[in-house]
Amino acid sequence: MRHRVYGKKLSRTPAHRQAMLRNLAAGLFEHGQIQTTLPKAKAVQPFIERLISIAKRGDLHSRRIVQSRLGGDRKAFVWLTEDRVPASKRDNPFFDLPDADEIKFNRYGEVKKAPSLVKHIVENVAPRYKDRPGGYTRIVKLGVCRLGDGGDRVLLQLVGEEEGPELGGQLSRRREKADRRTAFAAGLRKQDAVEEEKPVAEAPPAEEPVADAPVEEPEAEETEKSED
């Protein structure tokens, strides 16, 4: 029995589970939204909510608490220097991303200088919710199953940009069908309105019927002959 036991194990050891939750939280703070499975999203959501609530204080003690819960002051936004990242991922609707020039590497390819994740949370993420008592994240079901085990994929994102899963660039099939129906109905209404505005062509006057001329019957030839 799991009486009075908080959280889910997610089939992982405590160290593995804690590292996974920290990585998911770091990815959400860097990108503003991430795709994951439903159990993972439900497990990491309270962890992220508490970090934002603590970071809203903005003092030195809160910074240290956030840093300790994330396992240290991580270097963030290193992925901006990778060429394989598409241009659509570099336009973030949640907050302004730093310049790639701020990230430096040493001669061995190791990160030497990069923006601080804790500083980003305290200065960029937390001020967005200074007047909000809670509920900083949302879970949007995408209706897509993961290949292999068929896990339900969801979109975990920060609230504030009320555009739903379209931020991820993927529309649900239900939304696509609804949009097609709406566009088709709008086209029919527009077509009916154009036909109503067309002037009705006047019919040509009907020709009066011409009276038929009387047909003269040929005179009957006398066929009677006198009998001899």
C-alpha cells in the first residue's frame, strides 16, 4: 500500500528520478514549453510550481534555494550555438533569448561561459507571475502516442501565451477538421451572397402567337360518271 506516500516512482531509482525532474524543469525554463509524456508532466509540474513561487521573492536566500533544488547553478541556452537547431526554435514567444555570442567555449569544446539558469528564472520567468498566486504551468494533451509503448504525449508549457498547442507548431487533427469545416461554410455563405447581389436579367417579351391561315380544302373532283 502507498498510504501517505507522496509522488510517483516512474519506475526509476530516487537519484535517477530526481535528475530527470531537474532536467525537465531546466528544459521548460529555457524553452517555455516541452513535450513529454503525461505521467512525467504530472510529476514535474508541482516541482516547477514551487521553484517559481520561491523565485518570486527575488532575494539572495530564494536564489540559493532554487539553485540547490536544481542541483547547482546550471549553464543555460547552450543549444543556441548548435547549427542543427531550426530557426523556429530560436523565436521564443515567452521571453527574449540571449545572444549566441554570450556563450563561450574553451579549446576542448567545453562550455566556459554561458547565461545562468538561476538568474534567468529569477529575472525573466518569475516576474511574469508576480500578480498570480499559483498555476504557472498547463498541460495540453496533443492526442499523439509515442512510438514503442504508446504513451500519451502532452505539451507542458508556461501560462501567459494563450494560444494552446499551436505554439509547438503542431495542430491536432480535430482542430484541422474544424478549420476545414469553418472555411467550407464561409465559402458557401460568400457564394450565396454573390449570387443574391447579381441583377436578375429581364426575360424577353413573349411573342404573340400568329393565327394560322385557314387551309383551303381542295375541291372534290367529280368522280361520278354517268352510267352508260
